[in-house]
Amino acid sequence: MKRLVVLLALIGLLGSVPIKYAYSLTPLAEKKIKEAKTCVHNVSVQEAKELIKNGSIVLDAREYPEYAAGHIPGAIWAPRGLIDFQAPTWFPDKNKSYLVYCKTGGRGVIVAYELKELGYNNVVNLEDGFNAWEKAGEPVEKGAPEGPGKGMKK
């Protein structure tokens, strides 16, 4: 019984740790993010709204469950792990404006950097990612995408 109480208390403690502290970045991830930040322009939520209003293509670099739970309206699911393989197929026009985001900005800036490396000319990252968008009280859509490189199921 004592073990059960201790186990439940431990689970409760671990469950109360904010997600941003539940994992840490590897040195390689930190290096990639640092390098990407030197080459990619970050934009605020207000700047992102203006870009969206002017027709920027919005790319969500998060994982499937994150996208389905909530995303910027009209965002295309473009997971970080596939973008460098599929971007030319999914997004053939390298001169269009692209706004990339993830949860907090790290994956987004890496995807934006990868797009620039692939020759995309007008790519920016949403500073502090989806967290900043939600915190600003901006609208959010929920639902699963049709698939990678595609928008919402109709």
C-alpha cells in the first residue's frame, strides 16, 4: 500500500511538470537551431497575421497529433521530418511567401532554414510558434489534415 501511495505521488509530481521541462534538447538540436536562427527571419504574431492576410502559405512543422489538436486556420501540415524530402513536390513555387511555425519556434526555424537551403526565397518563422499564437488569443482550427503537405480534410 505504501508503495502505491509513493508511486501515485511520483506520478502526480511528474504530471505537474510543464511540458517544456519534460525533455531537453540534444547538443545537435541546439546547434541546428542556433545556426538556423542566424539565417531565418523570425516574425511576431502581428507580422504573421499580416503575412497571412497577404497570402503567405502557412506551414505547420509539428507532429500529426499536435496539428490535429489545434493549428493556425488554413495551415498546411508539413512535418519537420519530411520537409527536406518532399518540399519541392508539395510546394513547387519557390518564390511564394511561406510562414513556418511549430510549438515554440525551434522546429519551425529549422524547417524554414531547410526551405531556404532548398532555394525557397521568401520564408519566415513565427517567433515562439503556436504557443505565441494561442497566447495572443488568435483563432485556432482543430482537426486532422488530409495528409502531409496538405490542408484540412474537407
